[in-house]
Amino acid sequence: TELYMLPQLPEPIAGYFSTAKSADQITIMRHFSPDAVVIDENRSHRGHAAIQLWMDESAKKYSFVAEPFDVTDEGTVTVVTAHVTGNFPGSPVDLRYRFALDGDKIASLEIGA
């Protein structure tokens, strides 16, 4: 199925969701700044190597798809709400992805309810 992308998503964020679905982690890393931070499940992952490891661990534990359906701007943060389905406890769930951009790269991403 084709991933429905919201037209108002900035390119790095749209790229994150489209490549996350294909699990193409090499392509996904191009969307992050070298010192980017990802916060997920109360753990921080800084830099490409740590973010890559987080993605690898997540892919080993769970198979899931995130489909964005709402986007709001909160100052310097773009909040994307996505419907996430997969083989994890509590599926399906709507999660908020809080992106801060640095130019055309993702500087930080915080994932939570």
C-alpha cells in the first residue's frame, strides 16, 4: 500500500516517514544531522551511529508501520501524529513525533504518546 503523505510535511520529515516504511536505514540517516538526537521510550540516542543502533534494535523487536494523519507547528517543533500498527504491546496506537529541524536535516526527534 502507498504511504499517505501530508502535503505540509517538510521534506526531511516526509523523507523520514517514507523511508521508515521501507526500513531503508541508509537512506533514512540522510535526513538526520550528524549530531541529531532521537528520544524514544525514555532513552536518548545521539549521532548517526546511536540512531542506527536504535533503528536496528527496534526493527529486531517489532514490525510496525507509522501512517501520519495530522501535523501541527509548535514554534520550532513540528509535531506529526501517526497511527502506528504492528506486533508491539498496545498496538495500534497514535504516537506523536516531535521533530526539530536544522535547515534540511532533522536535529531532534522525540517519539511519545
